[in-house]
Amino acid sequence: MGELLDALNQLDAGGAAPNEPKSTVDQAAKAFQSASRRVGAAVDAAPHRDMPLDVLTKLVRQAPLQSLAIAFVFGVMVAKR
């Protein structure tokens, strides 16, 4: 179990996993992690009160399941076009 935690911590730090080949899935996972970090940094860097992003953040934190359902329905509507 300790080896797994060490490997995960190394991945979080930006290092390569030991004895693991670079595959397309690994590259996609790293790209997704990088994008999510940048979005998180952008959200943290812009704490403007009563701006649309701040209002949306508050709504999502208050009602996460309802927000997920709305996002799903919106995604289905966009995908059908």
C-alpha cells in the first residue's frame, strides 16, 4: 500500500510513474490533470464577488447534485444539435 501512495504522490508532483510506459491514456490523464489545475488556479485567482463565476460557484457548492443534473441535461441538448 505504501508503494502505491508513493507512486501517486510522485505523479501528483509531476514526476513519471516508476516502471510505467507512456501510453495515450497516461498522456490524456496528464493533460486532463494539467487543465483542471489551470482552471482551479483561474477560479482561485478571480474571487470577484457577485460576478457570474462566483455566483455559479456558490450555487454548485450549495446544490451539487442538482447542478450536475442541469449540466447533464444541457450537455444532452448541445450534443443533439
